[in-house]
Amino acid sequence: MGLFDRFVKGLAKTRDKIARSFRSVLPFGKKIDDAVIDQLEETMLMDDMGPGTTTRLIAEVRTAYKSGEISETQEIIPFLKRRIVSYWPESDRKLIMAPSGPTVILVVGINGSGKTTSVAKLCHYLHQQGKQVILGACDTFRAAAVAQLTEWSNRLGVQIVKHQQGADPGAVAYDACDAAVARNADYLILDTAGRLHTQEHLMRELNKIQRVVEKKIPGAPHEVLLVLDATIGQNAVNQAKMFGQHVKVTGLFLAKLDGSAKGGIVIGIHDQIQVPVKFVGLGETPADIEPFDPESFVEALFSEAA
Amino acid sequence: MFEALTERFGDVFRRIRGRGRITEENVAEALREVRTALLEADVHVSVVKQFTDEVMKKALGAEVIKTLHPDQVLIKIVHDELVQLMGPVDPRIPYVTPGPTVILMAGLQGSGKTTTCGKLAKLIMSRGKRPLMVAADLKRPAAIDQLEVIGGQVGVPVYAERGEQNPVKVCRNGVLHARKTDRDVVILDTAGRLAIDDELMNEIHQVEQATQPHQVFLVIDAMTGQDAVNTAKRFNERLELDGLILTKFDSDTRGGAALSAKMITGKPIKFIGTGEKLEALEEFHADRMAGRILGMGDVVTLVEKAQQQFDAKEAEKLQKKMASGMTLDDFMAQMNKMKSMGSMKDIMKLIPGMSTQVDGLEVDDRELDRFEAIIQSMTPKERRNPEIIEASRRRRIAKGSGTDPKDVSGLIKSFTQVRDMMKVMSNMSMMDRLRSAAQFAKMAAGGIMPRLKGGSTMSQKRRETRKEKRQRRKKHRR
């Protein structure tokens, strides 16, 4: 299955919903009027784009209508598609690589966002490319989190560095860095405990992990991925902001996009935070991961139901 | 959680208040702000619409415009409407006899089912029941381990069948096992599933058919966006839901999911999860929540929290002490009690009128540790009678506690304030007491604590003259 197909399949639900709602909102060959725009606004809100982003997009539609750029309802979707794709600049959505030695990827996020599964997916993705990956089990808080990651490492056939539950996550990171350097690994992926962004002390703990890694491997962590649950609402913006204050978040991993019938939150998030979405999770198996590509994303979002 | 919404409402009504006279347009404008606030809070579009329409109707019907305090009338309408939207509330769990009462937990991945199972088991146990948890999440790696660890932490047995692939069978056997081992409540922890995943939705339906649960709870992440409505609806279609449990309410989410999910399913919100610890499961109270939204504080929760920490006997003892004047030892004991109630910031948020002020305020819990160090560096005599502490004693105490003499006098000043207030309060009714406590907290938040933090001097009073000093000493020698 090609990349686009996989994306289309994973987003089938999203696209169904959006295509359907957009089609029903916008009857073919009608002049744009206030009722149509109201309807469009409501649909966008329902897709989790958020009031701010929606207001902006609607304003753009109005301006374009007044300037004569668009005049009929069926022109709205292609117009929005162009606008939304242009929101994502050419920022590098590839993983940042260390110039030499292991590339360290720190994975962070709130409880239940899907960090550990995303780590497994990332690991699978890199492992498939023939890279040597080591996992670091820095989630020493949640019951059986270490066991969960160990299970993944067995299934994927990669090495794991772990301590006991309740151990200092900084110490795990320390040992994991040592192991990654000693074993000449290409990638070190650190899984961390889920934490709410409002818990100041836990955010400081995260910062400590980052400092430990920085000290062990200069320039690391090269990549700090914030995992966001795609079903989440506007609070995702707060999360990204708060995590960004404590660690240098370099990218977003949008998990569970297969479940959200919307996916519009990506637009809201990217509209407000200048951090690129790097990967999306589209299912439950480790293979269900795709690099984020705004073109295919928006294309799939707005294309007719297959 | 709902703080941000509170702020928005505050803004809207403050603006109206400034205008004096209110017109129909003003009400509409206020409601537009309410609409945006609710949308930002992730309340579902259709629910928002219904809500604002209803409020508008009531506001015009109540002739808000002609009343003397239109903002208060409007707040009341919004408040009542919010309460109605989130209620009625029924936090009871009906148990059946003969047992066991079977509770099925369902929800999306990562909503917090397993943790909530543990919390619920703990709560049920504290009500004198003997729960059993069944590990029926066979999908996620190590989910069984997680439930077993949690079971160990709360002291509740866990039934698991390692290697078994069929959750229906595990659940059925779990219920049988409970009957055999004389457990009267069974909590079934199932795997997280998407509402659109037909296969897995069928599976949980089969679990329901096989075990005939008496209660089915849907666990929803309070941070969920507009999709909460779809999830709640679909689960409600497939299962006979009896209640909702909202989790992660200790974050700064505005919790619109709570409003929408209740509206869509018509099922009551039973509990909310408010922290990582296994005690952090609270009964849901619509009126309190609405009060919180509107910045009216949550005095009831505060009182309940305090009740958990102070038993009646102690309270009586305390009452006597308050009347006769407390010592620094009592003060320290009180501080320790407060610490076990939660962080200062959390407690202050519950006090009426405080929630919006707390946000900008960095309350440092370590301040209390410093207080403790200072008090512990005092002699018993000094603790009983801090008035005897003069410059030399102050220096010694500061040295002993690793603080500044200024901090020592700061502490003594706060202590004397509290002591004097306590004396007054011990003669008041409960309601008056709460009111003055709130007042005091406000004072403390705005004044004493931040000042202490900066380490600046507490005593802005002029120095005593020699004569005054002599008189004061004389008084205390007596």
C-alpha cells in the first residue's frame, strides 16, 4: 500500500465525515450567502478547528467572496484547501538527526495520549529502515509501564534500558545514553511518564531528564516529540504551549487519528503553535505510523468519499 | 479546570455592570461571549446553541433588563441553566442482593479506565464493600500487570487469566470467581476501543450480554473535544450506560466534554477523577461545578476536604484552643493538616472569589516548610509565648532555621493575626466563620504570602520607643 493510500484509509472516517458535512453544507452551484457561511462555520467548529481558527478561515472566505475570488459554493472547499495547506510552511518535517553518534528522541505527553504506543511505532518505523534503535523506559511512575515497553521491545526485537518502577527517570535516561553511545546505536528513544501540563513539579522532572540527556550527549535530545491525542479538544493548544515552556518541543506526534472522526484539531494546533506535526498514528499496530504530510492530509480530508 | 470559563463570564458581566443600564442587545452580547467561551471550552456546538437559546429566553422572560441588578439575575440564570444541563446528579451505586454487583467499565484508549477501576474499587471498599477487579483488557501489552499493581496498591484482589484471548470468557469467569470467593462487587476493566470500531464494539456488547452487568460506566477524558459527543452517543447506543465518569479533571481543561456528554446521553455524571493518586475520585456535583464556573468558589468541597482531615474530637479540642488562644505548636499542627489537604493553590481555588486571583499568584508550598523550620528552632517557651522573642532570640532562631530574622518576625506577625482572628471566629456561627475565613484567605493571598516570598520585611510598623518596649515586656512578665 502506498503512502497516500494508507493515509486515505486511516483517514477514511475523517474524510467521510468532512466530505459529507462539507457537501451537505454546500449545495452545488449556489451563490454564497450568509446562511451558507453560518453553516460552514458550525461544521468547522464541530471538526475541532476551534473558534479562533474558524473565525479566521471564515473571514478569509468572506474576503475572497467579496473580492470576487470565489462566488459559488463549490469553490469554497478548494479555496479552503489552498489556504490550509499554505498554513503549513516548508518547515522540515523530517526527523532531526545528530551529526554523529546516536540521535536522541525524547517522547513526552499527557496521560493516556498514547506515548508508549507511539514510541513503539517510531521504533518500528526506524527499525524497518535498518537503523539500530535502543529504547529507554523513563516512565517509572505508571503501574506496569516498564512492562508494557519491554513487551514492545521483545516484539520489535530491539534493546531496552530500564530500571525498576519508581526509579528516578533521570537515572534511566543517564544509563540509556551510556548504552546508546557504547553500543553505537543510531537512535535512542526515551519514553516518559504521562504528566498533565499543569503539574509544575512533573514538568520540572521532565526538564531534568532533558538536562541529563544534554549533559551526556552534547546536542541531545535532538528531537522532542509531544504526543497529542487526536480526539482532544482545544486544550491541546495549552498542552503544546506548556510543554514547550519546559522542554524544547521540536515536533508533534498526532496519535489516534484513526479514531477521531474530525482531525480538524491539527489545523487549530498548527494555526497557533509554530511546531511542525512530524508523524501521525493511524491504528493500533506498530506499522500504523506515517510521516505527516500536509498535502496528503488536506487532500484526504477534503477528497470525495471513495 | 473551569477557571478560564469563569474568567470569561467574569469579564462579560463586569462590562455590563459598568454600563449601569442594560438593554436586550447587551444581554445578546453577553451571550455571544458566553458562546465563544463555551466553544473554547470544547462544549459541543449543538449544546452551546441550545444553552444560549435557553438562557436568552429565560433572561428575557425574567425581565433582566428592568431589575436592579441585571448582572446578578443573568448570572443566576446562567448558573441555574448550567446546573440543569449537568444534572440531575446521582453519585450512588445501587448494589444488588444477593451479590455480586457487576460494574462494567468502557471507554476509548487512554481515557483512564484502568486507573479509574482502581480508584472506584478503593472508593467502594471504603464504603464497606468487598470488590474484585477483573483484568479483561487483553489488548494492550502489560495491561494485566498494571491492574495487578493497582490492585496491590489499593488492596483489592484482581482476577486475571494470562494467555487467554477472549475477554468475554475472562469476564464470565471473573464473576463466577467473585461468587466463589465471596466478593460482593465485581469491576470489569475492558480494553480501550474506538466507538467506530465495529468489531470491538461487538465484543464489549458480548461481554455485556454474558455478564449482565448491573452498572455500565463510560469513562471519558475531560479534555476530549467535540468528538466526546460522538463517543458518548455510540457507546450509549451499543451498551446500556448507567453513568459517566470524567477523568483528568485536575488539568486546566475547561471540561466542556462534561457538559456535552451529559446532554447527549442523558446519563448522569457519577464521578470525576481529579488526580494521579488512587484517592482522587470525587463525586460529581453539578451545582458546585456551576458555582466554580461562575467564580463562586466551591465552599462545600473545601469543607468536605477539611472534614476528611480533621475528626470531630480534634475539632472540638481545636475549638477550645482557639477560644483560649493558640500556641505556635498548634499553628504548626494546623499547617501540617492543611498540607495533607493538598497544595495551597488547590485549596485557595475552592474559596469563593479566589479562583481568578490564584492563577497569577505563585503560591510556594515550601513556604510552609520554612515556617516549620522556624518554629522548630524555637524553645517550648517561645512557642507558647512568641511575644518574648526580641532581637537576640530572633537572630538565634533565624540562624537555627537557616532563615532571615525578617522571616522570623514575619511568621510571628502572621501567627498573631491568625490567633486573634481565631479567637474572634470561635464565637461565630459556621456561616460567619466561613465568610471570614474567605476574607482572611484573600488578605493572605494579596498580602502576607507574596510579601513573605520576596523575603521583604513584614513589619512595616514603626519601631517601638524604649518606653513602649519596656511596657510590653512588663506586661508579659506578669
